[in-house]
Amino acid sequence: DLFDAGSIAGFADRFARILDTVATNSAVRVGDIDVLSETERETVVSTWNDTAVDVPATTLAASFAAQVARTPQEVAVVFEGAEL
């Protein structure tokens, strides 16, 4: 089977939300229709998007320079078979 029962129920709920919105306001713009429920929106925006990571307070250039100082003999860049 391509979809499980829960996925199909979710599709049906979203489709019903679209139909209900259009039936209530036939002039609604497609982009203004809330397809996701509040719970789904919260999951997408806050739960799945919770990608906060602690990063050092430095720049890429400073990180690169520090790595060069630690490993001066290592390859830094590879492009089309050439190594620097």
C-alpha cells in the first residue's frame, strides 16, 4: 500500500478544510487557505523547525585560520582533483 490509514485521514481532513473555506468564501485566494490544522502548523513551525544549535562566537575565516594553525600540513581544499 502506498499510504497508511492515518495519512489518508490527514489528506481527507486537509481537503475538507479547503472545501469548507472555499464554500464559506468563494473569493478566497488559494494562498490564504489554511491547509494545516493549528496542531500541524505548530508541529511544522516549532517542533520540526527546532534546529537551534550552539555555535562558537567567531567567523568562518577565524575558524578556518584556527584549523590551519592546528593542522598546517593537511589538505584544505579539493577541486577537480587539485588539492591545496
